Amino acid sequence: MTPLGRYLETLRRRRGLQQSQLAAEVGVQPCYISAMENGRKGPASPPIMSKIIQALELTPSEEQALALGRIVRHPFK
């Protein structure tokens, strides 16, 4: 599991959402959320990340921490 995946899972669980619920709100398959959380998929594209941020109703500090997880995972992208 990557720092991004671990944090995404933490945020999702804090809000009482299952992977399938978050996926439905974002417009992706549940396996996509699972793959992100388990490090089998890198960070989502900016439009998908925006939808995740909106679906989870992240605070500015949570959003920043999620973005840092993305930077740590792919520092040159």
C-alpha cells in the first residue's frame, strides 16, 4: 500500500463510505478505488481526483495531504 492509497482509504472510512459507494459517486468501478488504495494503480487523473475530493468533501488540509501523497508517489509527473 502506498501513502496515497493508505490516506485515501483512511479518508473514505472516516466518512463511512464503502469502496463501491465512493466509486459510484466518482463515476468509476469499485475495483478502481480498490486498486488505488492498494497501490496497484497510481494516482488518478486530475478530473478523477477532483471528483474524489468532492465526493469525500475534503477539508483544505486533507486535500493538500492527498495531493502530497500523489506527489510522493510520482514526483516527476
